[in-house]
Amino acid sequence: MRGSTPLSASGAGRITGQKSKRVTAPEVVRPRLPDYEKEYSRRGWRMFPGVDRVYVNERARRQLGWRPRYDFRCVLNLLKSGVDIRSPLARAVGSKGYHAHRFADGPYPVW
């Protein structure tokens, strides 16, 4: 997902830093977006336990005035409202599979 991470800079460090000091993704996301759990549960989803990298866009926001339209909060709100969560561009382009056949879970293999 493009946009802004639901993590603060310190949260990103806690989730991707030294393995012995890492915390889980839910531990970092929950304080910032506590309602994600209810929506995920409603859909039978689980937050992944961790991430291996976080892209911080603070500099682009500060120096260029860039403001993402689709961040984690926006997607949660769209999910709750029941509307299509894809951006207009994603809807126009659609799904482009890169494999010779279609997998049971969709256009990409899911393990």
C-alpha cells in the first residue's frame, strides 16, 4: 500500500530494529489505530506479526508538501464504509498478473 505508514519514526525502529528488541506489528499499530483490530476481525484478517522495512516519507511531506491520499487510516475508513478500497488509478488499471496461470487465491501465489 502506498501512502503513509501508520507507524511513527520511533515505532518503525521498534518494529524493524535489532531482533532482540523488536516488538510485533500489532503492538506498534494498535496505539495509533486501535480500531484496525475490529475491522480486521470482522473480515477474518490478522495483522502480520512483523515487517522487515518501513518507508518513512516525512522528508517528502516536510520539504515538498506532499500529502498521501491513501494511507492506513483512509483504507480502514473505506473498509468500514464498504466501498472499493482501490484508488481510481488502481481501478482503471486493474490486476495485471505476471504468471502464466491463475492461482486459487488470485492472480498471485499466496503461501
